[in-house]
Amino acid sequence: MIHTKALLTVMVSLFTSSIVIAQDWSLTGNSGISYGTNFIGTTDNKSLLFKTNNTQRMKLDSLGNLGIGVNIPAAKLDVDGKIRFGGNSRVSVNSYTDGTNTNIVFNGADIGLAMLQADRYGGTVYSATDQYIDLRGNGVAIKSFTTYFTEGALDLNTATNITTAGYKLFTVKNQNVMKSYIDKDGGAWFNSSVGIGTTNITDVNYKLFVETGIRTRKVKVDQVSWADHVFKPEYKLRPLAEVESFIRRNNHLPEVPSEKEVKENGVDLGENQVTLLKKIEELTLYLIDQNKEIKEQNKRLEQLEKELNALKKKSK
């Protein structure tokens, strides 16, 4: 009888303990819990898995990275699939002083199906039928929303008038080294070459390559030299006979590029202007010398005419 009572006592104790254990965390809700002692998770370095239909859906690893549809999450939230924000949802991105934790990375074709509006105080993500992205950082917006923003597919806009001198509205950097920018007044700077209507921009001696043509009212070329030395007394002017001989052999003026050279290499506008001016100045010198010769010949003719008239008078 004593043994039977002892056995019943043990069985009741075990049954009571099992009830207590089963009720430590209820599937229908819990109250009076302590954050320090009551939790769902692991006490070792193992990951916590969440499954439905016996298939892994979500994983919280030992580092605190949460993966949804991802077996090895690489960030605090790593999602493989679509994320939908409904209603007046808001996503806030904290700004850290080191600047390494403020990135939102999109990788996929559905980037244009939503708008991301992010400013220094946080951001809001809205669902939208038009394909556009609205990134607002400190008053600057990048937009591609054809329903409302009809100025163009890409609109860089400021919320207020920026008067700070040298303020860069848009910058491009490579490892924090400036490569190009657009300032608040629309001025642009590029570190490398720019091609307009062409991709042939490999010549390192030039920065701007334009196909078809440039139409303008004014062109200014900075020059380090000019052709005024032609008028200096020590300048040696080619004899015209030598120029004529050169033209007969080469079919172009001395120091002027040939047709073949122009077709292959183009024409340097500044150098060509210097060359043309030099030839004009040389032509001017030829004309001056010719004018002197003509004057001298006229004097001789006048003298011969006087002598001839004198002979005529004596012969009468």
C-alpha cells in the first residue's frame, strides 16, 4: 500500500511537471513573461529555422542575420523575392557617421515598380502603377514618373533654391575620387573623354568627340603662339621660284598639310589658323616686294621716256 501511494505521488508529480512545461509557452498567447528569461530561440550558436509544410521559409542565424527565402543571409535582412509595402507604409534608414550603413541595394528587374523617397529624416516607400523611383536626399530628387513629371524621364530637382557657390547637384566618383559632376547652375565637368554621337573617344589627346557637326556662333581657341614673327626683319621669306617648285612637286603650299594628311588626322583648328595667317603675311610681304619692284620699274620707265623724248627733239 505504501509503495502504491509513492508510485501515485511520483506519477502525479511527473504529470504536473509536464503540464507546467507544456504551459511555459502557450500557442494561444502568453502573459506575465520576462524578457530576460522567456524567449523563442536558441541558447547556443545554432540558427533558428522557421518552416511551413515542412519547408524552410525563414532563417535567423547565430549572428542575428534574418534570411527570407535565403539559406545563408548576408545582412540583417536578406530577402530573395518581392517585398510589398501597402497603405501608408514607411521605411526609415538611419544615418550613421561612418556612412557604411545607409545603403539600400536593389537587384532585379522590378526596381521600377515602386517609389523610394528617402530624406535625411527617413523615407517612405509607396506602391505605384507607373514605373519610377523617387530618391530624395537633402532636398534632391531623381524622378522618372511620366504621369506627373513631364519634363523628362530623369529629373534632378531641388526642393529649395541653392545659392551656395560650387554646389554640386550630381557627382560621379570612383573610390571617392571625383570623375564628373553637374553643378547647381547646370555646368558640367568630366575627368575623362566625352563622345556626342560617337563611341570613338580613345584618342587621349582630346576630351570631346562630336559626330555630324557643331553649330555655334562663336569659337575661341587658346593659342600659345601666333604668326607675327613673319614680319620681323630676320625672317627669311622663301623666294617665289622656290615656292613654285614646291607646289609643282607636292600640290600644296609649304607647311600646309596635304589632303591625305587632313583625311587621316583631321585639322587642328588653332594650328591651322596660325598656318593660314602665316601664309597671308608671307603673301603680304611678296606683294610689298612686288610693289617696290613695280615702283622702281616705273621710275626707270619714266627716265627712259624722258631720254627718248630728248632724243626725238635732237633728231628734228
